[in-house]
Amino acid sequence: MLQKLNWESVPTEDVNPSMARKIISGEKLMIAKMKFKDGFLVPLHQHMHEQVTQVISGQIRFWFGSDKEMSMDLFAGDVVVIPSNLPHEALMIGDVEEIDTWAPPRQDWLDKTDDYLRR
């Protein structure tokens, strides 16, 4: 289905006191525009979805691998492509705005069963 949307018209979901997001989903991919407060930690997790993270403002420190053996800092303008099933964790350094894209869509985000973010 053809859709034209504007981020301003997409409802904001307050996932927890440090994370707010707007989600747009198609049949085969999903995009989310998110804001995080300084110090928020996305706990180590993995998923079958391929993920692309684009940093708009702030800094994100990622750790990759089941033992967090690889780290990477992303700043405004940086983009990382995270393969399917790669464990990852992310710390927000300063207030962060970023956009994530997944293929296929994250059903756990759509049906709000993403408990790892809601604690």
C-alpha cells in the first residue's frame, strides 16, 4: 500500500522514561525515529532482523558479540549495518536522536512485547 507520512503526524510512544519512539511499518521493513536520554542502556539482545542505525545527534556506544568483544562509537551522521542474530548492546552518551530500520518489521515492537526496553 502506498503511504505518504510526515514524522510530525506519527504518534510518539513513550516506551520508558528515557526512550520515546515513532514507528512507521510497511510489509517488509520498519523504520523508527527515536529519542533517548543520556545514560540509557539498551541491554544486550539479538534478533533475526537486519538493522540499520543512523545517528542524527548525540553519541551511541555499541558493543557487539555475545561477550561484547567489539565496541564502536557512532556520532551524528554515522550509520551502522547490524547483521541478523548479532548480539548487541548500546549506551546513549548525551541525549541521542537516531533512526533505526529493520527488515522484516519488528513484531515485538508493533505489539509492545519488547519487554527488554520497558523495564
